[in-house]
Amino acid sequence: MLKIRVDCIEALSFVSNLTGVSEANILSKKRNRDYSVARHFLRYYLRKNSKMTLKEVGSITSSHHATVIHSVQFVHDYSEYDTTFKLYKDCIDRRVLVKPLTSRDLVNQIIRSQKSSHAKCDLIMELITKEKNESSRANQ
């Protein structure tokens, strides 16, 4: 039981750091695409890197065992076509975190997201403001 709990905490932390989605949002029932994709990666991580059954992984992620099967298949299928998914899948398979995304990568992710144009502009402006603040602090 203790081993399973440690695996879950480690997996949740790893996937949160990998995807940039908070642990609370990964475990939530929110249907935002970023959150649900992070949940897919969490289920994939638990299934591939621990000796948990489908039912155990499902109970930890508040889902049915069939959802765990779907998540594993989802990660396999999407990693064939999406370079970000492939990178995340490879990181999970190797248990290695990638270097932080560059500003350009973040902007590309925002542009590809399924948000409205207005929301995308707001997110990009927020990113620019954040980087200006960080660079001004570094210069002081």
C-alpha cells in the first residue's frame, strides 16, 4: 500500500512538472483539454512505470478501468502524430524531464490550443508581460 502511494505521488509530481498543469487540476474532474490530456499522461505513467492494475490506476484517478485503457491507447496514438505528445511520452518512458519550454514553444502551444482568438491574445500578452518583469528583475 505504501509503495503504491509513493508511486502515485511521484507520478503526479512528474506529470505536473512535465505538462505544466497543477496537481490539483490533474486530479480534478474539469474537462479543459490541458487538464484531461495531463490526466491521460498520469494514467499512462502509472500503468507503464508501476505494477498497478487497471482498476488500481482507475481508482487513484477517479476513473473506470476502461478509461485507463483508453488513456494508454490515446498516448500511443497521439504520440505518432504530435511531436509534443511524443516528447512527453518518451520522457515518461525514460522517467526524465525535458528542459523547460522556450517562449517560442509556449507561444506555439497557445496558438495551437483550442481557445478563442481573444483568449490566445490574452495569454500571449500575459507571457510577454511576465518575461518583461523577469528580465527587469534580472537587470537590477
